[in-house]
Amino acid sequence: MKNKEKRRRIKTGIVILLLLAAWQVASMSGIWSAYVLPSPAKTGRALWVMIENGVLFQHIMVSFKRVLEGFTIAFALAFIGGVIAYGIPSLEEFYGDVLEFMRNVPPISLIALLILWFGIGEVSKIIIIVLASFFPMYLNISKGFVSTDHKLLEVGSVFGLNRWETFYRIVLPAAIPDILVGMRVGLGYSWRAIIGAEMIAASKGLGYLILDAQQMSRSDKVIAGIITIGLVGILSDWLFKLLITKVIRREMTGQALPNSENEAVNTGR
């Protein structure tokens, strides 16, 4: 496994080097001027200057705070919606089609209206994040709840668990991998949404950094901002992937089974 991961990293490094070489050749070819396409070295210097003076971290923290707030609200709403859909399926008939309609509306398309309704403050940006990250989490949570192994449900029935005890002790633990996958996807959508919102109405954040650099004709800072977004996204995704892997391994060892079933297994029943 370690050798496989090592080979993968080597291949990734080769691709990165090839991309940097192609970038360098393109910037030196004269097809685009250095003003339009700065060299990797110039972009690296711009990135280092922003790191050195602390400006980059300030923008990262502002964007991260917005993403965390919106993502948390979206997860709470998605989890509550998933629980309602599982526990009271008849209620979903009232709002299911509305959610499906909203799922197909890009959050960025609502920016103009949100600015008119809530101004250019934090509320409009948080709403955009919630709209972007809610649906992948809601769909995965709902899928996790309804796809619980029937054998586990039968175990709960044998031990006399009622509907909500079955949910808490069997359905919820079994749905955790799907919940985490939804959170991982939702987090990626959150970063995409907040960058778009900050590029239109913000005075701080990574999206604002890119737009401000574009208006100042600093292509090197634009590319540096894009690279920063990608690296922050990779880091966030890696942390979630690590969490998902640990949870799935825990599920596979049977540690997530309800206590009553573990007791039955241990006693040989």
C-alpha cells in the first residue's frame, strides 16, 4: 500500500513538473506577454510576498470563517431534513419538489437578489454557501438513512427497539459514511460558492483578492490566488478523506453495531 502511494506521489510530481515546464515555455514563447501570462517564478514571488506580509493568511481566514459558518448551517438543515424525510416520509411530499427545483438553480444566479434583499454584508454570502452545500449533504444523508442493512434493522426489532431507538442506535451509525461523503462534497461546493460571492460583493477574502488583483492588472497575484484556493481545497478534502477512511474502517470492524447486537455476538447467541 505504501509503495502504491509512493508511486502515485511520484506520478503526481511528474505531472506538476511538466505543467510548470509548459507554463514556463508558454510565458517565454512570446505568444502571450509577461503582463498577461507571468512566469512561474514571478507568480511564486508574488505568492511569497503575500505570505510574508500576512495578507494571504488574512484573506484565507476570512474566507474560511464564511465557509465554516455557511457549511455548519447547511449541515444542520440537511441533517434535520434527512431525519424528517426518514421519520415522517409523508411530509417530504410537501417540500420534495420545491427542493428539487432549488437544487437546479445555481446559487451564483441569486447573488443580485440577495444583495438587494440583504445588502453586501455577510448574510448574503452565508446564504449562498448554504444553498451550494445543502443539497449534496441532504441527498447523501437521506440515502444513508434509507439504505441501512435490513439485517441490522431486524436485530433492532428482535431486541424490541422502537422506531427512534432503531434510528439512533442502528440507522444513524450505519449512515455515518454516507453523511461524511456528503459533507466532503458539500465542503467543496462551499468553497466554489464563496469564491464567486466574494468576487462580486466583498472587501476581504480569496475571491476579493483575485478580483482586486485583476483590476490592478496583477496577473501574477491572480494566479497566486487561484493556486491558494486549490491548495486550501486539497487540504480540506484530505482532512475529510482521512476522517471518512477511519470511520469506514471502524464500520467494517463491526464497532458501529448497536450494543445489544455486540453483546449477542460476544455471548454466542
